[in-house]
Amino acid sequence: MARRPQFSLHTALVLVFVIALVTWPSSVWIRHYLANRGLVPVKGSVVFKGQPLKDAQVVLIPAQAGGKPLQGRTDARGDYEMDRLVAPGEYTVTITEVGSAKRGLSPKYASATMSGLTVFVAAKGPNHFVFQLTD
């Protein structure tokens, strides 16, 4: 007589959890989990001399010591989204052209002390920041 394997309730629950993680899109699960921990998405656009700025790196540097900078890259429409969810608070912003077709963006925007760009990320509400650069 063949012996049937027996599973404990704990093993069955772990198996169901693993299957759920594999089949459910992980980015949705991670964003939902982190959003419930107070982190929020940040996105926006960069416009240079009236035109969308393509292939620019947008970096948020936390005003509080010890925080890690976050970054996003603009697409052909000048739109960006941070690579991670962001903790609410004040940030200094730097913007640097990284693509091959540079349009003459001033180097001051690459410096956190000289860019003059700051944002306040709110815990609730839209965190959509548009940067209109002229020089």
C-alpha cells in the first residue's frame, strides 16, 4: 500500500503564500505594502526652454540627514517617476542630462547647492512636480 504524503496546516499556508506571491504581480504587492508604511509615489515632468527634456536624470535628495537619494529618468515626453516610493518630507532636486542629445542644460541644475529646486512630498494627495527650466 502506497503511503500518502501528509502536510501540516503550516506547510499548506506557506505553500499558498508562496504561490500567491509568484502569481500576483510583485510590483503591485510591493507598492501596496510600502504605501501602507507611509511611502508615496512621486512623478512629474521636466520642461527645458518650452520643450520636454528627454533623457534627464531627476534626483531627490532628502533634507534630513541620513536619507538616501532617489532618482528617476525622463522619457521622450519629459515625464519621470521615481524608482522607489518616497517618504514624505522636503527634498532638494538635481537634474542632469544623461542622453546623447544634450540641449545645453545649465550645470547648476546638477548641483544640490546651486540648483535652487526643492519640493515637499506630501503624505496624501498628488505628488506631481513639474520643473520649468529656462537656462
